[in-house]
Amino acid sequence: MNSFQIIVLGIFAFFIVAGLAAVSIVKQNAGPQATTIVMWGSVDRGIVDDVIKGTINSNIIRVLYWELPESMLDKELVEALAIGRGPDMLLLPLNLLTRHKNKLQVIPFSAYAERLFKDTFIQEGDLFLSPGGIYALPFLLDPLVMYFNRDLLDEINMALPPKFWDEFISLAKDLTLRDEEDNISRSAVALGEYRNINHAREILAILLMQNGNPIVKKGARGNEAALNKAGASSVLDFYTEFANPRKPVYSWNRSLPSSRNAFLSAKMGVYFGFGSEYENLRKSNPNLNFDLAPFPTPRNANIAITYGKLTGVAILRTSSKKSVGLQVALTLASARGLSFLRAKTGLPPVHRGLLTIKPTDVFGAIMHESAFRARGFLDPDPKVSAEVFKNMIESVTSGRARSREAIQTAQTELQEAM
């Protein structure tokens, strides 16, 4: 080996030693490494990441959030857990709780008292409770509201948007335009069908709940279907009449575009959608003169309720970092964490402490009111219930069954899914 090679090797050796020394010094100064928590969900990644950054010290806990489409979350979770590669935590939609509750680490009441839970979170959050503890801490609420076309309601001299369901009878007569062959060119409201009505299952579900039907109830042996209780057939009759050409309230049929598109094209007076749709509706048609109001209620109802799409923070039983996961859940579902979330989404907080002051803007005020009204049910399986509700509605509108028969069939199918 000549002198030049010796010099070159010496230089390389120096840099290697120096590099190793530098790494050693950095590790010594950095202290213990942050614990990594993997969390899955369908909430927008940008929103969740911002809440995480604003509330969790990344030097201690590093939360990696993966956003999955809502339609894929269920399937991906089952497959990942089957091969031992599931996440530590979930942003769990309430409608998936029944399917996956045996996969969740229940938070004991010794760690979060039941009294504190009920004093802290909105009433719909109680559905996350079990006799032994808490399946998930409420995180995000997206309530069902009523959007209405201001110009169309002014055209028929309607001073205020409908507040009660009986007002939709006159609304359908006054606002719907149809020819002698019953072709509809303008609709008052999209009710009566399933396939081309956005959120048809949720609309009919809350109609049932407004009339005292829980859809699913807690029984001695667990959850039981309760669709055939509390006047369900009369509710189904009311709903499907809006798709019956022989009825004076006829205002919708299966040949029309989706209810959302009909509303955006100013061909429909009232659209039932979620609060999260507000900004997208404005951007989709900047010229549409619309507003929003609380979801309608029966005139004789003791309390006004609406459907709430609720998401909670849950910990997986398979996680090896359950104690750290609990810290993350408590932080995200704290008043501080949910305050960050409200600022990012505009949706109402699920924390009662953040609901003490009512916003003054139109959207915020409706969201605030809807948070107290929000209700839901323990869906055995969203895919199954969607098919059950579709068949229940279409068996009546097609004339295959009367409402009582359709309800009983749906009851049987829903019970089988339990």
C-alpha cells in the first residue's frame, strides 16, 4: 500500500469515528425516544394532524394518523388485525361500534368515571358506554340539518322554513311542479325513496326515533332490534307517501337526480344533509341562495332531536401501548383538544363545557343547537342496515308489501344482523 492510499484511508477512518461520536452525543442529549402510536380513522388527515400537533408533545408521544375512506375502514381493520398489523387506536364511527366492540380496550370507570363522562359529553355519547366502562371517548359530531332554498320558499310566500313535519304537506303541494303525466320538474323535498336520496337511512332512522322508536334497544341478552315498535308503520307510510303519485304530497321519484344535485341545481326546495356539507354546497354553486335550519320535528314532540354522525377515540385491545393510547385519547377528547377540532371543522363540540356559549353566526348557532339534539343508534352493521332500510322503503313504494309487512321483514333482518 503506497503512502497516498494510507492517507486516504486515514481520512475516511477519521470521518467514520467522528460521525459515530456525533451520533452518540446526539442520542445522549436527546433523552428517551418518543413512543409511537398508530391511529386509523376516516376524519380528514389535515384536521386530525393539526389537532395532534396542537395538543400532544411529539417529543414524548408521536401519533401517526392514517386516513382511510369510511367505506374501507371496516374491511381494512379486519384484515390488518387478522395478520397482527392493526393500529393502536381508532377514530371509531359510532355505526361501527357494535361490529368491533370486542376488539376495543374498554376504558374502566376507575380511569374515567361514568358521572364525569355524562357531565362532560353530549347525550349521544352515552352510546359509547358499557356496563364495565367506556368503549370510546366522543370526539367529533356531524349533525343532520335542513338546508333550504331561500328564493323558492319566498316564491310560495313561505315566511319561515318548515319547523314541523306537518308543514311539509302544504310545502309539497305548493312548491312541487309536475305535469299531467306526473313528471316532476321541481321538487319540494326528497322523501319517499332510497337510492337517489342522500342519507335516506339516516333521515328515516331519525324520523323513527322522533316517534319513540329506538331502532335498536339494549336487552337482557345484549342489543335487540326494535324496528317493529312505537308506530313504525305510520312513520314509514308518511315517508313513502312523498314518492306516491296518487298522493297530494307527491314530490319525488327514483328517476330524478340525487337529492344533493337537485338542490344544487335549484330544482328542490329543501335538502337534508350533514353540517359538514355546508362549505362544499357553497363552493359547488356560489350562486345558490340557500340557508340552513334545524332538522324538522313532529309538532307534538316533547323534545326535538336530530341524527348525529358521532365519532369516538378508541384503543385497540391488541395494542402493546394501551397506557400511552389512553393518554392520547384523554388529550384528544379534552376541552383543549376539542376546541382545536371545532376551530378546524366548524362543527359543534361534543364537550358540554364548550357548549356553554352559543355562537352568534347562523351556521354556528344551528350547529350548537344540533349538538344538544343529536341522537343515534347502535347499528349492527352499516352495510346490512343500509340494505335493510332500502328494502323496507322500496317494498312499499313498489307495492310489494304494506308498511306493516315491510317493517316486520326489516325487523327480522336487523335482528339476524345482531
